[in-house]
Amino acid sequence: MSETNVLFTKKWIEQLPPNALNSPSREKEYSDTQVVGLKLLVNKTGRKFFYLRYTINRRKRGIKIGEFGIMSLIEARQKSTELKAQIQRGIDPQEEKQQLSQIPLFREFVLDSYLPWAYANKISADSDESKIRIHLLPVFGNVRIDQINAQSLQRYIDQLKLTHTPATCNRHLSLLSRLLKMAVQFGMIAKNPAVGIRKAQENNERHRFLSGDEIARFLDALAKDENPIAAAFLEFLLYTGVRRSEALNAKWENVDMFKKVWFIPRSKNGKHRHVILNAKALELLKRLQHINPYLFPGKLEGKPLNNPQKCFIRTLERAGIKDFRIHDLRHTHASIAINNGASLYEVQHLLGHSQTKTTSRYAHLADETLRRVSDGVSSAIVDAIR
């Protein structure tokens, strides 16, 4: 490789011919007389690349800066000066570049590290996978994990707020924070950029319960649906008050029809629990066929039902019920229990809440039940006076 010292100019570089085809060297190298160490390599096709050659710890090194045309001469000189400043501080740009090349893209990190961990440790792994596949990968998939910062995360959450509820936005932020916390633990990034981003204010007072008339219409509409497995699944949620993910993952091996109990190996809080199967739940289970390890089998062999949402929407339309979510079946179960005399403590264990704070949302229903009891006492006293 021959070398020529010259003061680089834009016009001069543009006019440089390709390296001769019969040349023994693949590239011809030129050195800039203005910035020591800045080189220009021209190959036999005419492409031109900026390099910085330097010596550090008695070792001669070289690092590619960029291609002329994509990078200007001014930018190449500026980048060379920045790299030389690092070298003066004892930092080897080539080693730093190699370390950066080992940091995975967000897509690689999620598929290779996070999701395997989630499926081994989280009951909500399917929900995480759905959020990642539908929402996160299109935005962050091709971004290196260490290049995700607080600004890009805040921009993502702000954009999500335009189309989704505050609760959904908070679930996405929690997922991102957990992902990036793992990246910190693996030494890929120094700190979690999601820390400090404020969650949206959720309206936790929204609780929709089906009235007695709505329950009748809902069950009647389910009986007419074209998908009997999804319909049975939704009916089961109403009878048991369990979470959707718990019912989707329910297996026959954990159901004891004789003792009238269903064992959940791992619930949302990571603990196991037992669910009492009432008469309606048992009646429903006796109707189901054992064609799969799961109570509610999916279309794929050996897999559970994937998503009953379409059946749920059809049922609401047929029953004339509005402003109702699948999770509200759980609220309806709790409201029925309380209206039939159950205490908040009993409802807490009925629903599998780990904290009494979560169950306290039903306190106003308990107050109504107590009010009816108190009114009954008042009426009895009035009758005694009479």
C-alpha cells in the first residue's frame, strides 16, 4: 500500500481516481498534513474511507471513521480530533468500539435474555410478549440497548397516551423498566433510564359490575355464541372471579372435582393458591371435554385458548351491554359475594389479593351491605316498640 502526504480538500478528494486495478494493494492510502494520523483509503472501485491511525501503549492501531460522501472532510477531521483526545487520556477507541459492538440491539436482548426469563418466572409472560411484539419492537427493535434514553422512553409513553388508557401506559412503562433493569444487572448499561419517568394518574375508582338483569342477558348471549370453548371460559370467569391469565393456564391435573377445589401453582403475585369451585363452576367443568391438558383448549394441539376477546365482544353486542371489560367479570363476582354478606377479608382470599389495599376498592359495597343489615335492625326495633 503506497502512501502520499497531502493537505486534504473536498475538491481534491472528489477528483481522486480509484486505485489501479493492477495494483498489488487493495487500497491506496493518503495522509492528511493538517490532522496527523488522519488517512484516506481509496479502493479499486473508487470508494473512499477515512481512517485514524494511532499508537497507544506501544501498539499501532487503526480505526475506521466513515466513508467520504456520507461523512464530510470537516466531520472526519472533527471526529479524528475527538478520538485523539481519548487516546491522550489513555482510552483506546478500537477497544471501546469492540466493546460497543458486543452490546445487543433491543430486539436481540429481548429475544435472547428477557423473554426466556419471563416465561420461566412470570405468569404474565404471554402479556409481556404481546406488548413487546406489537408495540416495543417496531419502535426500539433496531436500537442498541445502551442508546435507549429517558427522552426516547418519555416520547414513546407520550405517544401511547394518545391511543391507550393511563393504566395501559403504566403497564408498558413497568415492562420497559424491568427490561432495562435486567440490562443493568447484565452490565450492558450503567443505569436504568426508565427510573424517574412518572407514571400516569390512573382512575382506580372505575368499577363496572353487571346487574342481575345484565348477568342473565350475558349468560344467555354466551350460550348462543359460535365458539363454545371461549364462551365457557368467560362463564367460568364470572363463576370463579379468577384472573384471565389464571383461567387460561388452568390444567385438569390441578382440578379436584371431589374436593371441589382448583389449585393454581403460581398466581399473579408469584404464590400458589386454591380456588373454591362452587356449584355453577363444577357444573360448567363437567360439560367440558378433556381433549387437552388445559381446561380451555386452543386451536393448536397441547396449547390453551389464546384470546377470548372476539367472543366477548360478540356477547356484549348480543346482550346489549356497554362499557364493560373482561376484567369486570372479576369485579362482578366480588360484588355478588359482598352483596350476599361476604366480608372484605373473605373477598380478599376469594380473589387471591395479596394486599388488603387492593380489596379495599370494594369497601363501598360492603358498606351498603352493612347499611341493609343496620336498617334491618332498626326495623326490628321499631316493630318491638309498636
